[in-house]
Amino acid sequence: MHCLSSGNPKMAEDNQLPGSTLLNLIMFLSFSCPCYVDGVAVRENVEVHQTKVMHQWNGYGSAQIFHFTIPRAAIVSRFELQAVKLANNEESAASCPNRTIHVAFQSGSFPVVNPRNASFPANTWLKRTNVFQVNVTSRSWLEMKNPAPGDWFAAGYLSHQPEKITQRDLTVSCTYMLGIIHTTVYLDEIPVLSDRGALYHKMPSSGSDIAGFRYFVPTNTLSIQVTVSDCHQSPVNSTVGCPVTLLLKPASLPLPGSEENSVNCSNLEEDCSIHSNTPPIQSTWYYLEVARLPGNLTISYNIQVKVTACEKPLDFLDEVGVSHQEQVNTSLPSHIHLLKKFPTNRGTVMADQGPGGAPLATMGQEVPIKKKHRFQRSLAESTHIEITSQNTLTNQCPVIHWLQRFKSPYPFQTTFVLDELDPGVPDSDRLSVFSFHILPVEDTGGTLNIGLDIWDPHPDLLVRVRLCFRVGAPPSQEDSKVSCEPGHELVTNGTDTWYFPFPEPGVWYLTLDKTCWNVSVSSNDSVEVDCSNLTSAVELRTEITPCINDCGQNGACHTYYSGVFFYAACSCEDDWAGWGCTDGTNSLSYDSRLTRVLLLTLSNLMFIPAICVAIYRKFYVAALVYTFNMFFSTFYHACDEQTVRYCLTKYSLLSFCDFFASVLSFVVTLVAMAKLPEPWRGLAHMAGALGVSAGVQYDAHGLWVFAVPVGVLALVVLISWILQCRKRKKMYPSVRRILFFLLPGAILAGTGLITYAFFETESNYAYLHSLWHVCISGCVPLVLPSRKKKTSPANNDHSEEMLDVSADYVPELRSYSASDSMLDNME
């Protein structure tokens, strides 16, 4: 069965794609599957994901989540990733720079990524498995051989760059999207090893060099052993044993060449056996690969599975608090090796059943419990445990204590506690294991917290408590002691909490033991001592929370949704970073943040001279608008900051009033500069206010909200000035006014506009935006017309003419005619 041949995951980018594209593979499989290889059905499954818009990394909330499902017994799983650039049109899209999209894949739960290499909070567990990273510029692919089955998640994002603050419609807006096509080829009908006896199998010399089998391991299995016996080969070669190699792996197909759990049977004279870890992963399929060694041989053999299982003791509580007393052998093979109960004078004990049903060894005393409905039990905040001795084990069958689940109506707020009627840790030689269930989707988007508190420390001894955890099965045992897997050991001598972001779903198992050290006062040496008779109270805290420590003081915890999946992540403030907003490497000091706020707010006081000039020159509407702008701009920027902030009212109201008043200030200034008669001036004010309010409500950041009213009124100003030139028969405004007033004002306004539109970034925003406030408010006294006064023109005593009294204005005496009446009204 050559389909079982596999290797390590492969990745490629762009032009590194193999000659046989994914599309050709899909077309081939669509027309040829189901196909059969050595009698085994090979099928394919295709998932096409709609393209999603990628966002620049600014915390996990900016990532896009993809979900995939890999079936059991997958041979190969291939992900083809396609990046797309979009803009307003194809020509604009071509001008968009190429940016790399980063995609992280994780089995079982959301991947934990750290693009900015920020530090994690102390005691954060990051030793995750089945994690892959792919970088996509235009087209890439990821191929995994024999992947783990079940749910897979991918998180896509753009790398963080110091963002330039640009105004909409002034530059090309580039959008980056990612689409993924996922194809899996898997075996559909792998032979199942019989649970009633040996299975005969023959490997012809002309057939495949690999044969595959599977066996489902039920709950409470202590160990499994797969034995190949009665091996015959033709023609007979010089090997002593059976010329095959055995590989055994849980959940997914074994990788050929892997030495993780393999046995070479060619040098064994007797039957060849391979064992699982003790205990094996519970309630899952184990896959066995029998690989023939080189040589044109025909091999036949028998395969038998032997299971050692623990019958559920009376002190086993399931997750809903109900005890189980049924016989496990009703659901296990008839040939398994069971641990049975036998009554004695001292109570019911566990014993190993040998041939003929005779007990072989005493295992541990049984502790009876009472059943009670879970909702009638009182809720405790934590699990209190008495550790009476170090875990030296004479029996490998653990006592399982299910921690009860108490869930809040809010997302990711679940507490696991030991039922008050549970017998606790019995005074026996059996290993006590605490277990709880992490649910997919409901729990995996939060953070698992496991805490230990030692309540009764002894002054002369240093007590160290060790917690071992494992997902899927209780920790294994070696030399009568618990053996922790690498990286699955948590140790404390006081109070500690460990954090597991986006925990792996499944059944988690915890064990506790302790060691004691006699600390010498006179020296720094410490000696390990026996503390088997020493009782230490330990508090075990196990709970699901949204974020680590609620993101501390430098961030806020938010719940994000991506399709049907949701997760919690921190949104850090003031350039703090990290999974718990604990990395302040790039953060500003309090003085720097206060300086930013003061610059953005106090720079609005530059409107005071403009307000005074407008009142002096009797532009009362303009003075009112400038005052309105100064007030709301000040409090908007005071509320817009993250740490040093003060919000006078709702942020949305402050934001609207700030943008509205900013554009309206340009409107009233241009209306004041235009030579309009009073009825038209009032109409221009009202039309500008209504149009600007509608535009700001529609799109406060759009270019047209500013360009349309300013452009129209600038044209009105120009026309009114041309009419004034025609009426006066000379330049209006005068050259002197243009050079010493209007030109400096235009330079100030242009400097502010260019700075505001093209040069602001996240780092210099406070300084350049404050400069924008200064430039715009400073240009107002220069461009506002001079104050008006009434005077009677010569030779016309029945009318009055409004004349400018600018420093450069010289009254001109002339006769008044009816043909000039329209021009006079424009003045």
C-alpha cells in the first residue's frame, strides 16, 4: 500500500510550485476517485475558502481566521494560498507595493503568533505542536504528509509597518486579500484489527511493501500491545526473525522512517511486539504500519492486539458528577487483560486477574461515594487537596477525579472545581488524577489558567510541588513514579499561575506530587529529605478566562468573531505589545504621553487671536464658528488619546463636532473674504453648514467633504473679486494687501494642509497635527477682510456706500449712475 509513504511537511512560494498544480490534482482525483490501492479505498476532499481581506498586524484582533477539517487517515493535505492586490482600478492596483501575507496553521486550536517578537507574560506555555508558518507574496503552497485529523485553523495577517497617515482619496488605497484551497487525500477503508482474536495477513512479493491497520483504543485503557506472530517468508532468507518493521502512532498515520515508536522485527527470534505509551491516548484510533524490509519476499503473519485496561472504580466521577459502576469488559475485546475487583476482609480491593481468575496482587482500596445531582451541590471557587505523600505508585491504574464545569453566561468564563462530595485524594498507593474537558470553540478561544497555592509551608522545609499535565491520557509512570513529558511539568514552592492561550481541546489530566528540601541557615546548601509523613495543603485553581490577567493596565480584552468562531485577545495601548500587553519596549513614558495630549489640545488656543480679530472686524458668525471649533477640537483630542485622556461627552459626538467645525471654519472664512451682499452671505452660511454636516455624517474622512465646499466658495471669492476689479477699475485686492496679508496667509494655510495630508505618521502625529492647528488658526487674521464703516460718497447724498478702510485703500470720487447699482450691491 504505497499510499502510506510520506515525509515531512513541504512549503513552496511563487515559482517554486511543482509541475503538477493543485488544479490538475483536483481534476484527476475528481474523475478517478474513489480509487483502490491494494484493496484500500483512496478518496479526496476539497475545501475552497472565500478570499478574505488581510489587515496589518495590530494585535490578534486584526488577524483573519480560516477553518479546515482534515479527515482521519489522511495521506497528504495540501493548502494552496493565493494573494490578490485590489485597488480602485487595475492601473492603480499595479502601483500597489507587494506585501507579504503571513499565515500560521495550527491543529485543534487557533495558532499563537507573535509577529513583533514581543515578550509574553511570565509562565505562559508556548510549547505547541503541529504549527506551520507560510509567507505569501503572490502564490504559495503548504503540503503536510500524514497530518493530524480534525479541526485545523489558520491565522492570516500583514506584517506591521509604521503607518503613514494619509487622507482618503489623495493616495491609492491598496487592499490585500488571501484565498485558500485545501485538498486532502485520505484512506477510507483501513483494515480494523479484530478484537476477538488474531488477524491473518499476507504480503505478496509483487504487492506493496507497506500494510496498514488500525485499532480503536477505548477509555480507561492502561496499555496496548500489538504482536506479530507466526511469521513465514518465502523464499527463506538469512534473517532470524520476521523481515518487517512495525510503527505505531495515535490519531494519524505513522511516518515511514520515524523512530519515535518503531520496532525492527528482523533480529528477534520470538514474536515481535510493539507497545504504546503508558497509558495510550484515550478514545482514539491507533494506526499500525507494517513495512517490509528490502528483498523480494512473500511474507505472511498473524497480528494480535492485547489491551490492559482499568475497570472504572467506584470513585470515578464523570464530567457531570455521576459515578460509573458498569463493567468495562462489555465494551472491550474478550481477550484483554483486565484488572478485577475482589472482596476481602478489609474491603473491596483491586487485583490483577491471572489465569483461572485468581488474584495476583493487591492494588488499592476502593473508596465509596454518594451520588447527588450536580445542581444540588454547592459551588466552590477552587480545588483543595491534601498531599500526604510523594507519588510512589504500586498500581498503575489511576483514580480519576473529574473537575466540575461551572460556566458563566459570558464568553470564556468557566471554572473547574472538585465536587465537594468527591472523596478527594485517597490515602492509597494509586495515582490520583484530576481531569477536565476543554471544549472546542467554546473554550479554545480563551486562556486556560492553572494555578497552585501551597497553604501550609513549613518554616524549616522548602516544599516543592510538581504538577504534570497531559492531553488525551493521564501522565505515564516510570519506576513507580509519575513521568512528565518534556515541557509538561509545572513546579512551584509558593504561589504560581500558568497560562495556556488558545488551549488544545480534549480531556486534560493533571497529577500532583511534592518533594521537600531542608534549607540550612548557616549555608546556602539544601538537602532533599523524606516528607512522606508531611501533610501540605495545596489549592488547585483551574479556569478559563478571556485574556491573561485581563490585559493588565496597558490594554483591554476584547472578544472577536470570525464566521462562527470567536476568540478573545488583548488590544494594547500606547505602543505596549505582547500577548498580555506586558512588553513596554516601544512604549512612551507618562511624561511623553502627557506632552502629546498637551500639544494636541493647547495648540487649539491659537484660535483665540482669530476669534478676537473676527469680533473686532464684526464677523460675528465666523467668530462663533472659530470658538466652536476650538472648544470641540480641544476636547476631542483630549478624549482621542488612550492612557492620558478626558472625555467630556461621548466620543462619537466629539469626533463629529471636530470634523464638522474644521470644515465649517474654512466655509465661513471664504464667505467673509467674498464680496457678497448680506442676503447672499446668510444663504451661503446656511448652505455651507447644511452641506458640511451631511458630508461629515456620510464620510468624515473623505476628501470630497473638504474639497467640494472649499472649492465652490473659492470660486465665489474669485468671481466677487473680478467684479470688484471691474467696478473699481483697478486691482482688487490691492498688490500691497496680496503681498503682505493674503500671500502669507495662503502660505500658512498651504503648509498646514500639505503637512496634514502627506507627512503625518503615527509617530509624529502629535507634533505635525499641532502644527496644523497653529497654521490654520494663524492664517485667519491675515485673510479676513478689514473692518467696514459707513461713509457718504461725494455728489450722492441719497445713498451710502460700504467702503474698505484697509491701509492701502484710497477713496475715489466719481459720479454715481444707475448702471453701477448692481456693482454697489456686491460691495
